[in-house]
Amino acid sequence: MYFSSNLQFLRKKMGNMTQEKLAERLNISRQSVGKWETGEAFPEMGKLLEICDLFLVKLDALIREDLSAHAAIYSPVEICHVPALRTARYVIISPNCEDDVQQYMRIWAEKSGYARLPRQQQKMIGWDFPFISPEQKNRFNLRGYVAACILPKDFQPACPGAEIGCQPAADYARITIREPFIAPFERIPTAYKLIMEHLNKNGFKENHKEDFIPCFEYEYEKEGVSFMDVFIHVDSTGKGNLFTGF
């Protein structure tokens, strides 16, 4: 169990909260908190649930998961205001749809002139294509994925081959994954799970408006380290911070 180390980690994460302050919030003695953190004692269920509510963490994660390891991989979830997007996008349905469609869009970028733009203006995002029949999925092991190049305002492609789409500025919940492809089938789904837990805990709702990308992923490198930002469209009544990564 990770409860003892997780409690210390959560205290430090919340502005270096002292044992005394935590004891005050839980209406217990500081000595009780000290015994929990050394493993000499374990709280009753009621106090465990209070700790979960205080630190916005699930009970199973508090007890069974190493939350400090999560912190090294995942950023905190934040609500951000993504500027209006103009994209050139394409979808492929295949057993290896992510690789296939990204390769297609790289070829399109060369032919269209997009690849000749300054490097900092070349951005690609992607998201799952949900309109797959049960037969395609279960019988033929097919999946769908969309890859999209973010287009500068005045860029006009020199060739067809990708659908041009636009959406207004919108609010998204965002989390950043460090080295997502070390364990992609664990780290990427966990990122979506952490976002949804944050939304549920803080009273936000997913936004399912038509003509908006419901969720997407953005891969990039920084100082030789790979990162992925995961975004989910939310209704936050415009309270997010402006995201300028694009």
C-alpha cells in the first residue's frame, strides 16, 4: 500500500501543507497524522473519505497507486482556452490507423507546401474517429484515426487531398504526458482518466457541440524529451487560461 507516502506527497503538493494544518482540517491530532505517515497507524474509512475529498483523489488511488510517480509523468489538469483552429485533416480506418494517417498527412504536407512553412508553424494533432461499425472493429480489428495539420490563417494548400475544417475558440481540459510512448497503452488512457476525474470532482462537463473536436492529442518535443498534450472539450463558461501552444 502507498497510503503513507501518498499522504506526505499530497500535503506537499497542496502548498506544503503542514501536519498541523491537515490535522486541523480533519479534526484530529497532529500525532495521528504523524503515525499515518510513518505507517504506525491507519485511518478509519470516514477519515479516508475526508482525505479523498480534500485532495481530490480517488480512494483506490490514495491507497494502491504511487501518486508521486504519476506526478513525474502527468502534469496537473488545467482548463485552457484554445484559439480558433483551422485544420487540414484526413481519416484512415485500418489496423494501424494512427501510423497510416500520420504518414499520409506527412506526404500531403510535402505536396501542399505545408512542410515548407517555418518549423514552429507546423503542428499536427490527432483524435479517434468514432464512426466504426461493430463488424469493422470486432471482426476485422479495424480502428479509425484522424490526423490534422494546424493551418496558419493565410495558408492556402497547393493541392487537394485533405478536408479543410474550422472551429471557433473553445475551452478544453488539458493534461501533459511526459514520454507517452514508453508505455502508450497505459499512459495515454490514464491521461484521459485523470482528466475525467478532474472534471467530475470540479463540476465541469464535457461539451459535445457539433463542429467542435471533442478531444485531441498533440505530440511535441522539448529539450530532447517527448511530450503529449491531451485535450477534452469542456463547458467552463470561458474561465480557462489562454493556451498558446499552437
